[in-house]
Amino acid sequence: MTRTFPVCAVFLVVLFTLTPSPAMPQNSAKPLPADPMKSPVHETAEVVLVEVPVRVVDRDGNPIRGLEKKDFELFDEGKKQTIVGFDAIDLAQKTREISGGGEPVHPAARRHFLVLFDLSFARPAAVLAAQRAAKQFVLNGMSDRDFAGIATFSVENGVKLLVTFSADRVQLARAIDTLGIAITEDLSKDPLAFAFDISHLGAEARGQGLGDKESKAAAIVESLQTLSQITKARVDEYARGRVAELAQSFARLARTLDTVQGRKDVIYLSEGFESRLLVGTKDTDQEREWIVSGEQWKVDNEKRFGNSHLQQQVSFMTDLFRRSDCVIHAVDIAGLSSETDPGTAVPGVRGENALFEIANATGGEVLRNDNDFRAQLDRLVARTSLVYVLAFRPEKTGKEDRFHDLKVKVHAPGARVSARAGYYEKRPFRVLSPLERSLSAADIIANEIPVADIPARVLAIPFPRQEGKEIRASVPVLVEIPGDRLLAGSDGARADAEVYVYASDSENHLQDFFAQVIGIDLNRNREKLEKGGLRYAGQLSLPPGDYRLRVLVRNAETGRAGLSVQSLHVPDFTAGQPYLVPPIFLEPSNGGMLIRRGNTSGSSFEDPLLGAGVEGLVPTATPAVLPGSPSRVSIVAYHFGTEHSEPILKMGAQVLTEDGRPLGDGMISLVGKGPVEADGRQLLVVAFTPANLSPGRYALRVILQDGATGRGTHSSAPFLVH
């Protein structure tokens, strides 16, 4: 992270006059780090620890506060466990997380709401009303720490995840507006599904109703339903088949959601299906007469008791939700009126009881026939506002994917306990489905879960760029990946490296991103990669502000990954005003692989960060220097001098401690400079020689002043001393 400090009055003066300029090649490059001063460099060992989120409410459904570790008992497969960790997290105490700082929040300290729209067992008018209510919940009902995801279900397409668990209300609201039907652009640009609508990146969340585009989406929903219902056939076998497809799709969803840490609350928006298909109907007078007279063979047992096979499928599905720490809260949207159609549910179909069977089996409830959907969700938010987190160390059996039953007891009068039903022993990454892999990566990024199997380093530096009349920041991002760590466990002829880069502002709105899977031919490149590593160069376009930059690197075969997180400040560039890019340390190129990514339009771009390299030297994400030994540093300056004259530059430097305290002047000397470009940019190369510094973390602050105009500025960058 770049820190700025007041300009010191003492300068080490160097006049740039006739010093020869070295060649400035544009094709040299090396990956860069997320804040090198903060990036972890140590190994991490897997700690076998199971965390159990527990909700405790009284008879009225209100959270019971003030409980302590001694009030809980925890059993794994019936064996009492020692609780080694305990925490009480009160989500009612809102604390907005500012993108520019703050510690990451534990996944258990967040609610994860999955808003699931049923497009097959609901009328279009009810779906429209549910859209409005759900959008208001996302925009105004969620707390600052909450995450939400948006998904749809249809018999034809199963469950489709539109937006992964995220705090970005803009993307969540856009997904609710369209339900994935009115968007025509290529959504595969974001494989992790943080960005639903790329055209709305950086937009502000607003609470308007549905617009023309969304009304068209509702019409498409109606058309889909018309086709899917096969002219409204009410044949029971057909209807049971649709319910069976729901149960199978939901079972797959439940198993997938186990990948996401913490409790997941599924808000299922549906009118339900005819409950008699599942639980049967009451005996008629005629049937009772047949039973009394011994003519039971005349009674349709399936009609009377329901379909046993279907009951087993639904039971299996709800059991998977409990095992994955998911609770379904079913919303009977037949009770939500619509501005366009205030009618009731489809005649003869009441799915309320079926919704109860699904929700109750997971520990949830049905929000029934209440047009004030927002009030009901507010009550749900209040009831789930307190969570106790118990941690214990289990005895591993070594059996992959084995499920362990858990039971939690609470010693509190009148307490009702809701806790995860159990946990699975870790499954190999290779057996995970594509959606499970995506959710796992998204979970790491969103919750900033520390993983360091691949200790990637990232360097992101803002450069001014003119876009019409607007000056935005071009932010080149250089990701430096150690080849040996990336390839650990890869024995085949090919390896795929996944790189995900996301920049969110202080309101948690996604502003820009890029992602790519890099295929590597190991027969040709293994030795090069293991020796020199992989460097990946991409670019973001960001307006002024403070950002949270999250970068995940993962081996697509082994699942080994590394996350780098840093704060990024983009200044408000003013046309013609002097600006000094943070110093860019250079190191000798040691081979390896360099992969460049084009910009979002698909065209090539000039990467000013890579362009700061000089012959045989490339930018480094992890600058490390030796006392008394000179290091090369690039200084990129903008708008020094005047329109008609070259700048007369004076340059000074200071060495700072990690917390910003000056230690003394830095020894720097000019070794080369490039011409002043048309955009006012000039590249300077200096030699920096640290003296008498103990091993540790420091920062180099460079101060630049134009001797002719008196204008000046400064900038700093971190480095290590070995």
C-alpha cells in the first residue's frame, strides 16, 4: 500500500542535464505483489478445527444473549467434545466495513442469504411481486456484514446461480431485476459470478421498481411457464415428476452449498406445489365406508398417503440441507399482491403445506400470506442476529467425505437450539463439481479467508489515463506466482493456473475485475516455470477513491491456492498537475513466463508498469535490497516542466520505517531518463543504495521538484532489507 507523508524541507539535489538515457524497452516484465510490506511469506499448515455456528432463541423466537462457553455441550457422533474456541457474534451491532482497511470478518460472523426464485411453481404475477420485495430486502434489509446470493429454479434448467454470495447490492439488485433472462451479454467474463451485469459495474444501488426491461423479463418468465406446463396438464404422474426434479435439483444445491463456510439461510420464493402429491389427502366419506366394509382395495393408497418414493426424495434433499448447515425459509408468494395482477393463486392449487414440509424439515419456517414481505424478512433478520460459534478438534477417520453427526445442548431455560447437523471430512478438490469450485473460490475472496499454499505477490499502481474529457486511473496489476509452489502436486503434461482479480470500493460495490485460466504446457515449460515463476499482467480501470483489491491464484487441478489482499488508493488526477507514481523497484530478469492480458475491450494495451522496466531489469512485486548494494528504481513523473520547456528536476529521498517515521536521507543518483511523452509522462531511473539498515521492512520516499516552476510532489513504496 502506498503511503504519503509531508514533504521534507531537506533535499538531496540532483540536476538532470545531459545524462544519457538508456533504452526503455516495453516488453520486459515481472509479476508484482499485493502490498509487499504486508504479504505473508510463511508456510501455513492445515489446522483440523471444526467451527459450529449455533443460534439460541427463546419460546418467542427472540435471541438469547449473554450465554457463555460453560452453557454449551457439543457432541460428535455421540461423543462429548472439548470446546476449544468460543465466540458470541451479535450482528445487530452494525459496523460498516470500510474497503480501505479493517480486519476481514469471520464467515461465521456473516449471514449468508440465498434468495431463490421459483419460476416453475409460481405465477408470473407472484414472481413480479416477489422481485420487488426481494429487491427492497437486498437494498435496505441486509446489514452491513450480510452477504446474499441470487438464484433461480425451473424444472427445465434446475438451479442457476446468478450472483454468488456478495455484499455488492448493485449486482444483487440487477440480478433480481432480470432473473437472468434479459441479460444477453457474455456473463462468462466473470467465472465466479460476482459481476452479474458488467454494464452496471460501479453503479450506485437504487430502490426503484422494475423498469421496461424487467417487465419484458417477466413476460419471458410467463412464456417459459406456458411451455413448461404442457398446456396446464394436471396429470399426477407429470406433476410428481416435476416435484421430483425440484427435489433432485435442490439436493445438488444443498451439497454444493457445503462449500461455503458458515450458516446459509435460503429464502425460497414460491407458491409451492399440491401437497397431496407428497403427503396425500384426508379420507373421503366414500373411502371411509370402503375401509369399514373391508373393501380397502378400492382405496387409492397413494392418493391417501402420498407417494412414498417422492417422500424419500424430499426427505433426502432436506437432510442434505441440514448437513450443509442450510436452513430454508419458504415464502408463500401467493400472498404477495402485484401492481399488475392482484389475483390469488392458481385455482385448486395450494402449496402452503408443501412449503411447510420443506422448510420445517430444515429448521426453517414458512412466511405465509402476508403482503408485508419486508416486515417478515425484518423479523427473520432479527431472529438470526445472534450467533454463538463453538470450535473443537475432531478425530479424523481418514475417510474422505465421511459425514459426522453433531448435537449441541444449551443449558438455558426455554432455549430452542438451531445448529449445524454435522460436517463432512474433507473431499479431494478433484471430485468437486465446477459450481463447488467456483463457490469455494468466491468464498475465499469474499471472506478474505487466508490461504497461502501459493504465496502470490501483487503490485498494483495507478497511472493517469485520459478517457475523452475524463481522467480515470489505469491500474496495471502484476501478479507474481512462484512456479514450484504452483506446480506442487501437478504430475501431468499440463497445468491450468486460475487468476482472479477484483477491485471493490468502500461501499463494497465491484468496480472492475478480470479473470483468466492460463493453460501451461509442462513438457515445454516446467523447468522454466519452476526456475523463474509465472508473471501475469492485467489492467483495471478505476475512478478516484479507496479500494479493496483481492487477488486469488489457484491450481485448477490440485486446488492449491493463494490469496493476496491489499488496500489501493486511486488519487483524483487533475489535468496538468504534477504526479509521481510510487517508486517501482527493478530486479534482474530470471526467465520464467510472462502472460499479458488485454483490456476489457479485448484489444492490446500499453502497460506503463511493465514499461518502467529497463534493459535486463523488470519490475518486482517483492523488492528486497542489501545494505551498501545499489538497487535500480524507476520513477515515473507526470506534468513536470512547462508546455514549452523541459523540466529542471530536483530529487530527494528518505528512508522510512514501516510505520512512516523518517530514518534519514536515502542515497539515490540518476542513471538514466527517458523523453517527455505526449501525455506528460517521463521515466527516470535511479540507483538507490541503502546504508546501515537492519533486516526488516522499510519504505523509500522520493521527492521530486521542478526547479523552474517550484511545483513538486512525493511518493513512496515499501521494500525489504535482508
